[in-house]
Amino acid sequence: MPVPFLKNNNQFRLSAFIDAGNVYEESESMSLSSLRYSAGLGVMWVSPFGPLKIVVAQPFNEKPTDRTEVFQFQMGQQF
């Protein structure tokens, strides 16, 4: 998405997402009731050093054994 209130915003990108998924072993059957859901927002700056990305997400139905990350910072190439 274009960044609001910036005239020359070729270096900045906003993103929003909704995600669902899970990991299963080969012996497990897939079940829609075991899916985990999250939503979040991110901003990417295409800097002279390479892309820098900050993402903040909120899991909706995490279990006590899940390892969740609310904040992520990424540096490096984009696809």
C-alpha cells in the first residue's frame, strides 16, 4: 500500500495481513479446528543498506505450548 501523507514514497511500503496455518506430522490428520490465526501490520523501508522491515502481529487463538512472536525485525533482500 502507498504510505499516506508522503509525496515521494518509493522507499516505503505498508502491509497488512491475516494468516492461518499449522504444522502437522506425517502420522497426524489435518483438522481445521487446530489452525492458528493471526493478523498484523508491517512497514518496509528500502534503505541504501537494503530493505528493513518491521512487523507487529497479534495471534488470536494461541495454545500454551505455542512459541509466538508479536514483533519481528528483518534485514536483507526481498523476493
